[in-house]
Amino acid sequence: MRWSVGIEAEGERILSREQIVELADAVAGHNGIATGIGTNRYGARLIVQAETREDAIARATQTFLQAAAAAGLPGAPVVRTEAISEAEDEQEDNR
């Protein structure tokens, strides 16, 4: 099953456009987008394959942390995660 997973990490420094562009490049291979320009939070929304919500969040978090490190972002704790399955998203659209 495909899942759309949102993840945010919060640090102490304000992040530049260039830093978030680097993160966007790092998550692009995972159908990802990045956020956080001008804030002390950076995040991504990734598409992953997993059987359960917990698996989806775990896989996306691992990918996100690797991408953040590859982008040279400062290490920061993950402060938010959310996941929605393709089926749940379709149900929402049909309401």
C-alpha cells in the first residue's frame, strides 16, 4: 500500500532557501517535497510503500533523516509525523 508521510524536525537555527533546496533535491527520488525556508523547522512529505501506518512512518523517517544528513542540515529531533494511505485519501475525496 502507498502512504503519504509528512515529517518535521525542529532545530535552533533558521534555515536558508539553499538548505531547503538541498533537502528537496535529496528527497526528490522518493517523490518527496521539502519545506522550511526561513524557519527553524524543516520537513518533507514522502511517498512510501508499507503494510501499516507505523511501517510507513518508520520507513519515511529513515529516508528523511538520511536525506537531511545528505543535504548537510543540522541534526534536529523529529517533532511531527503523519501518514495517510492512498485508500484513506480516496475516501476523503469521495465525501
